[in-house]
Amino acid sequence: MQLSSDKTAVMSFSEGFTFLGEDFGPVFPPALDEHRVPEPRKRVVYAGVQGSRIRKGGGRIMVESKSGEPLLDVPSGHVERLVIFGAVGLSAGARAWALANGVEVVFLSRRGSYIGAQRGVTGGTKVSRIRAQLLAADELDIALGFARIAIASKLAHQITLLRRFPSREFAEAGRDATSQIHNCIKLTQLAQTRAELMGVEGAAAQVYFRHFGCLVPEPLRFTHRSRRRRSAWPPTL
């Protein structure tokens, strides 16, 4: 027998190979470190136990219950943001540490509604961002440019959603809806005032929600957008 150079090669079990129709190699696939999501060095602390308190001591951030029971204890250098829900206290030491080290403190209601945030002046990045926001609010051209991009992106996502959930029953209506929203995207570039831009967004929303309501089951269908009503809290039993 004469060996064929095209079919002859030196292989190894670690790399794996096929011989006479059988696969030979390691039982488990190799671990690929480059595909793993790197663990962040700094993290966000969420405090939502009502009546608890956040304090700093000994280079650590501690969350304690109303009775003084420890709930969380982490190194302060690993914290980049504090998010506080409802009636959670923040000690003077923890507040001063956050301001001095550029750690943002976000205040939310008990149900998660945004109330406000505390930011220090260190670093300058956040201050420059706030100044840019104030400039955009005063300069109409900057504000309109940003709003055009944001609304056009929103309308494009509406088209994507309508196409992702097609309905044979309303196929023709779906094509008409996406065509009208496409026209609204073109109009966003022509809007010269905030009122014109809001009018384009409203017209697209009317088309979108009318067709979106046709994609849900019959008992839940709707023909237009309506405001979400907040239920009473706490509920009456």
C-alpha cells in the first residue's frame, strides 16, 4: 500500500480528528476565555428594604436593617453607584464619601419611579454632560437635531416590531401601516419646530397602535393608544 499525501496527516486527540468515519477527540469542548463576559470591577448597590440604612465605615459600605441587622457589607472601592428605593436612609458619612469619590446616588420611589440623583463635581465628566444637556435645551437647532434622531429611531423600531409579528388576517393593513410610518420617518428630517416633530410622532403612533392592537388576541384588541391608569396603592381589601 502506498500512502496518499492528500489523506495523510499527523493529528492529536486534543485537536480531534476523524478516522474511518469515527470522531476522536476530547469529551468536553475547550473553555474559551475570550468569549466570557468579563466581570465588572465595580458594581451597583441596590437598597430596597424599607427602614434600612446605608452607612460607611472602615473602608466598607454597609446596609443595615431597621433593627441593626447587617444586610450587605462590601468594600467601598467596589461600588460605583448607590440606588435607593423608598424609605432607605443614607448616613452623612456615606453621603460625603459618595460626593468625594464621584459615586452617583439615585433616589427612586418604593415602586421604582425616578425622584432624583446626587452627583459630585469630581472628574468633570458628569458636570460637562449636564452642561451639554442644558445647552441642548436652550439651543433649538441642537435640541431638534437630537429629537429627530431619537424619534426616527423609535419609529424604525415600531416598523421592526410590526414586521416581526405578522398576521395573515391583517397582512394588507400591516403593509399599509409600515409604509405610513416610513413616510413619517422621512418627515422627521423636515420638521423645523418642536410642534411639527411632535405632530409627526403622534401621527405615527396613531397608525402604529391601531395596527398593533390587531396583533393581540380578540378579547384584548384595541384601536388606539390610551393612558395607563395607576391602580390605588395600597390596594383596599
